[in-house]
Amino acid sequence: MARYIGPQCRYCRTEKTRLFLKGDRCKSAKCPITQKKGAPGKGPRDRFKKMTDYGMQLREKQKLKRLYGMLEKQFYLTFREADRLPGKTGEELLMLLERRLDNVVYRMRFASSRKQARQLISHGHIQVNGKKVTIPSYILREGDEITVKKQSQKMVVIKEALKEYSKAGVYPWIQLDPDTMKGTFLAVPRRNEVSELADINEQLIVELYSR
């Protein structure tokens, strides 16, 4: 399976925003956004160049794709699936991304980043409705129960990630019992309920794929 193995912080610098790709590091002073480092490969003159409509659409797509840690083909297939659903394609795309198992495992504080969540899932540490699921892109339904496998509940990375629950809790569409490491995906969130998506203009992505 193809995967990106380059520096994660390069993505945040390119998009000029925190994508939370490296867990706690993204909230520390070491974050390149905190240090106000410019985009890689860009000089002072590039700041005065006007971005084209296509450039704006591409940047928005790249930002959302990288936020959820996806490669191009997988992201495009998710868009095609959203396009087949009733309702606004852009909003359906965002909700499909939020329903991914790796995203929900991250939201439940079992992992400090989506990348770490994908690793936990791929290695068989996560169960859905009592059955092991090793596909990070698995789409959850309302009422699905997500559990850390009993043998995996002693893992240090999971215990460290769960410390964030005591600081910030979880989103209202997720129910979590940190002691048993068991959570429930209560409902598909509405677009305005996801704070990370506040700066995303999904219509630009729809326009890009409609060219």
C-alpha cells in the first residue's frame, strides 16, 4: 500500500495551518506554524504573486486531503462516493471523512494523530462491534461501538493519547468510557459541529473535480 514517508511538518508549512499530523508536537513550541516558518521552496517574491482560481481550488483540496492523511486516489474515490449521495456533494464529502474509522479512533483519543490511529487499526488493535477491523477507511454507522482490544489496552501509546480526554473530552457525537477503552459513534456530525473544518471551503474542491 502506498504511503507518504516524508516530513509531516512540511505539509503544515505548505498549507500555512496546523493539520495536527504529529500529535502533541503540533501543540508545542516546536510546531513550524508557531515558529512562523514560511512555506518550503517559497521566496519573498512569491508572497506577492496572485493565486489563480485553479490554484485556490487545488490548495483547498490538498489541505483537506492532508488533514485526514489521505493519498490522491483514495481521496478522489471518496469524493466520487460523496457525489453519488443525496445532498450537497461538499458536505457529504466532509461527513464521509468524519465517518472513517481512523478519524473516529483519533477523535476518541485512542491515538494522538490520525496516522497513529491508522497504525493501531492496521495492526489489529481496534474492534468495531466486537469484531477486529484492520481497514482504516472503514465507514462507520450510527451506533457502532469501537473498542480497543483487551490485549492491547496496556499499550503505552494508547494510555498516553487518552490523557487528552481529561483535558478536552470528546465531540458530542461520540460517547467514550476511558476506563474500559470503549466508545460509541452516536451520530454523523453536522458540518458546522467540526471545528477543524471551519477554514475549509469544500465548494472549491467540488469545483476542482468538476472542471
